[in-house]
Amino acid sequence: MKFKFPYKEYNPEDLIRRCGYGKIYNRHTNETSYKRALGSGFYPRFHVYLHEFDHYFEVNLHLDQKKASYEGTTAHSGEYDGDQVDQEARRITKVIADIYGVQV
């Protein structure tokens, strides 16, 4: 699920971290993403990629249910929609709106 926010005086990385997400750096792809665990294990977890544009930034959110099934692949059991993803998108939106000082 993708959704976007206008730029304000806050850094997108700082905002997503204030939503409870920890930074992940993939040394194989040189990509940075963010995760929020749903329990005590590594999975399931919400997984976010941030994409920055001229006037806004985009949050690309999905739910990783488990680790990739096959060695050497990045495929996983990711859910890009559904109730859990919708609820998390609303939670992120509320946290950021509260930081921005606006109503949602």
C-alpha cells in the first residue's frame, strides 16, 4: 500500500522512526527500509520503504509474514493490502498528522 505526505519541517526518516519503525540496511541492494515487529520474533513485521519526491514523500507499506522461502531470492509472503495493512496505514497517518498538528 502506498500513501503520501507533504514535506514539512520534519525529515521523513525521523517521522517513520517516531511511528515505531527501526532502520534496516540491505548491504546486498544498498537499500534502506524500516520495520516494525508484531511480536517478539523477526516475523511477522510491517515493512516500509520511503520514496522522496519534490513536494512530498511516499510510504510504501506491506506486511511480511515470513522470511523468503528459497535461498537466494528476495520473494516473501508480503501482504500489500487487507485489514492489518489498512489499520497500520491509518496509525502511521495519525502519528504523522499529530506531529504536523493537523486533523485526519
